[in-house]
Amino acid sequence: MLSAAAIYDLIESRRRELGLSQTDVGMRAFGKADNTAIQSIKKGSAPSVERMAAIAEALDLELYLGKRRDNPGAQPALEVDGDDFAPILRLAVEASAGTGALNHDTPEVAGRLAFRRDWLRKIGVKPDRATLITVTGDSMAPELRPGDLALIDQDRATWEHNKVFALVDLDGGVRIKRILLDKGRALVLMSDNPAHLPEARTGSDAARVRCLGRVVWSGHSWE
């Protein structure tokens, strides 16, 4: 496990690479314009996983929990130990909250993000049956914004009325939409952004829309 000094060096290297001050990082991570979080690490205080996750997100670093990887070209990772956290796979998939985005059938793993096991149990999510994907497009704004991470529960792959799901549409594109079940029109793909019109899938087309799972959480950085 990385020492506080090693974590500090990694943070400082990445911060300078991005051209940010320590205060900028604090604002991105915690919404406060101060540098106390980084200075505490400099003084040898190990941050909590929650605070480290916020700092990593602010610096576009991967917070990784899992078996050691041998990939020198991978994005810098911060490793955490402990039975209280479960790693969720982050796939190299972009799900469009817009007109649809084509993706490979077998997406690569882009990394992992640690979530508290007790929180996952509370919302009924099994770590090995969940994935994180990146949102593109603005049709689900303001709830989902471009660049957001969306947590998909693959065990909830049965349509539910007025819930948000990740899906594979007719063109093979992965999308995120609110689903309305209409007996007259079968399946309606709704956008939360009123600038985007509803889309109906009827008859055999409705059966061809594949449900990947329900969106149960999302996160984004405040700019």
C-alpha cells in the first residue's frame, strides 16, 4: 500500500501536470478553496478512502482496489486495502444520453473504483454484477451530464416504468434513457432534457432493445 509520502508525491506530480494549485484541487474535490487536505497528507496523515477518492476524481486519477497489475502504460492508480470496500469495474464504454454511441461488443476494462460494501448492500447491488460507464450527450441532463460516471446494476435488467436504464438500441449503440412502459406503444425512450423528444419502439423493434441494467448511481465533477 502506498505510504502518505508516496501518495503526496503522486498527487503533486499530477497536480503540476494539470497546472492546478493545491487550492484548486481542494475546490474540485470538496468545494472549498483551501489546501488543507493535501497539506495533511504532506505531514504524514493518511487520508480516508472517501477523501482520497474525491482527490483522485479531481485529478482524473484512478482509485484502484484489486490484484496488482503490471501495465506500465496504464493511468496512475491509487491502491487501497480493506474489506470495507469493493472494486467496481469501470468499462471503456461511453453510453450516450443523446442520439446513441456505438461501442465494441467486448469493451475493455478502463479501471476500477472502490465503493463501500455496506452502501452497496443498502441499495441492493452486488459488486460483481455492477459496472461503471461514462455518459455522453445531454439528453438526460440535468441528472446525467457529459462525462458523468453511471453505476449500472446488471441484476436489474427487466424494464421498470419511469426508471433509468442503460440499453443497447436498434443500431447497436449503448444509451441511457428513462423507460416508459406504454401498452399501446410498447417501449418509450424518454429524455429528462425537454429539448429531446420521446422515442417509441413498437412491435418487434421493442423486443430488439436490450436492457443492460438499471442506473442506480451517478457522479460528476463540479467545474
